[in-house]
Amino acid sequence: EPEVTQTPSHQVTQMGQEVILRCVPISNHLYFYWYRQILGQKVEFLVSFYNNEISEKSEIFDDQFSVERPDGSNFTLKIRSTKLEDSAMYFCASSARTQRGETQYFGPGTRLLVL
Amino acid sequence: AQTVTQSQPEMSVQEAETVTLSCTYDTSESDYYLFWYKQPPSRQMILVIRQEAYKQQNATENRFSVNFQKAAKSFSLKISDSQLGDAAMYFCAYRGSGNTPLVFGKGTRLSVIA
């Protein structure tokens, strides 16, 4: 069964460093998402991406964040200068395109720790 | 803005018994989707079940079923014949029409007692 994959599974970085989180969505999916979950809290939406551009973003997704689909398979989230409060689990999700919308399937997540 | 409320931070159930997790939501939309996701200790998000608001029939997936009350904006999850592997955090989530982002509740931590 097709699944969303994410790398790395864990990332430890120093405050102020840049990190890139990678995702490979399900191959026939066209909508891509990043969500974040700070430990012990609920999952929060960051950004959605369709047709090579951001379709929606939350207030969390400030200028420190960017997303890119560099090729036909990868979808990346970059944090330019990490802060302590960026420590969280980051989930990538993807969904197919239908007239009525479709279920979002999540990857296993990347656990980011900023020291 | 849409909100999702899970009023039970923690629940426990005896193995083989049935448990119901509550979820309410607030929306002004008529066309939307509701989901339950399971998050085991590995923290992966696993889809359990989904419900389309335009369908009156409650969704069922094996031991998992929902009680969808559209007028009351309630969407509870029933787990029958609970198993040890059901122990996890369960998140209720809402999504409007189109490929819009999911809005999650705070979750209910389910413990299964052998």
C-alpha cells in the first residue's frame, strides 16, 4: 500500500541553524501539507501546497519557514534559523484530488529537537 | 473559524470491552468531513475512520464505528472488543470542503487494561 515517507526520523540541531525536513508524498497525490505537534499538544496546521505554490498557510508559518517541491517526488520544509520553540514533531501529509476532497494521509513524522 | 473539542483528556477500558470517545465541533459549513486519527507511542498519525457530513449513515471500520449527529455537531468514536494495541492517543479532526487543512482536537489518551 502506498505511503508517505519522511526523512530524517530524528533531527537534532543548534539554535540558529537551518534545517530541511524531507517528505515523499504518495505518488498520485497533488495536495501536500505540513503539520506540527509540540510535545503534549495538538497537531497544528502549518502550510498546504498545490500546483507548485502555497495554497494556504497558518500564522505559525512565518518568514522563517519555506516549502518547496524541488522535483517530481520530494516536498521539503525548510526552517531558516531554528528557535528553541521549533522543537516539535513535524508531519507531512498528502491527499489526492477529487471534486469532494480526499483523506489526508500522514507520514511517520520527523522529530526535531533544537538545542 | 472551525473548532474541535475533545472533552475527555484520558479514558480507560478493559480489554474486550467497548469504549466511546467524544468529539464535538463547531462550523457554519454544510459540507465537511470528520476523521478520527490514532497516534500510538511511535507518534505516527494513523487514520482510523472518516465520515462525510452529507452521509446520514454512520461510518464503520471493523471494530471502529462512529455516532455522527450532524444537528448536534457531535462525532463520537466507538471501539468494540478493545485490544491492547488500541492503546494510543486519539485525535478527532475536521476538514471543510475541498482540500483544506485539518483542524484537530486536543486528543484523548486511551489506556487498555488487560
